[in-house]
Amino acid sequence: MKRLNISLMAILTMSSFVYAGGDIMPPVVEEEVIAVPVEPVAPVVVPIVPPKDIDVNGLYVALGLTAARFDPNCTCANGSAAPSDKTVGLIGRVGYDVNQYVGVEARGIQTNWKSDGGKIKHIGAFLKPMYPVSNDVNVYALGGYAKTTTQGDLRRVDAKTFAWGAGLEYDLSTDVPKEGKYDRAFDGYGDQEGGFGLFADYERLVQKSGSPDLDTINFGLTYDF
């Protein structure tokens, strides 16, 4: 009888715990999701600015002094060698550098001051291969076709023939690449920007068998456009 009472009390205690609100699993609470409208963001448009076109023409002009030597290269009637003559004058050059390695040039020479003999006139068109030794110095050669005449007491010369020479140019300007698109590769050797320079060269005016020796030393000022 005593065991029965203990069992009944245990059952009543458990029932009371259940009905007293002893939930074993917590209640599930559903959260409400609120949609917030998002305004579309306009894309950022970056304008494309085309590079500035930089025209590089390679044109140059030059003006200077020339010292000419005329050697008749013959023997007088008395058996002595004919004396040579020296004259001084002006030289003008107009050229176009295609790139840093080749150009074309027209030049003219006329001597006006003479020491003993006559005057020399010379005009020609030349191919001008060259090589940039540094940022400031170009060395070049000349080869082309020229017309040369003499006047006065000199042995008469009227020749249309091959002429050649060699020289160097020194750039006095500062070559700084500009921002933009060049119409040819920038070489930085005085061919891209305007500025002054100096030149000095030698030219054999007439290269022909049996002709007098006509040599000039020239120097002066250049300007690159």
C-alpha cells in the first residue's frame, strides 16, 4: 500500500510540471524581413581624350662661311706646278631629315673674296646618311650630283658631276619629348623640335678624272623647324 502511494505521488508531480508551463522546446519566432528599395547608380563615364597629334617635319636650313681651295693639278709651260688659289664665300643649306639615319639636302656655295685668282659657284643635291653619336652630335656623309663653275684667273671649270663630303652637326636646343602622338618615332637627336645648332663639314666639289681639285671647308649655323 505504501508503494502505491509513492507511485501515485510521482505521477501527480510530473503532471503538475507539464501543465505548469515547463516547455522543453523554446517557441520559434518568425522575423519579418523588410525590403528596402535601392536606387540604381548611374555608371561613371570617363571621357576618352585622343592623344594630341605632333607633326614632325624634319626640315632644316643652314647658313655659313666657306673657305675654298682651287688646285689646277697641272704643270705650267716652264715645267713648274701651277699655283693653287684660295677664296672665301658663303654656303647655304636646305635639307630634310627623314629619320635619324638618313636625309636629303640641297646646298649652294659662292666665293666672293679672293686672295689671288677667281670665284667659284657650286650647287648640288645630296643624299645624307648620318649617325647620332650622342644626344647632341650627328655625323653625316654627303654624296650627290652638283654643278660647279669658276670665274676669273682660275683654270676654267664647268663641270656637272659627282660631289661628296662629310661633316658633323651639334644641336644647341634641348630635345624633350612632348605629350602626344608623333607622326614618326621620336629619336631625340635634334630632328623633332625647333632649335639652333652648329655644323662643320668638308666637301669635294668636283670628283672627276683630270679635273682640278676643288675642296671646301664649311661651318655655320643651322635651324631645325
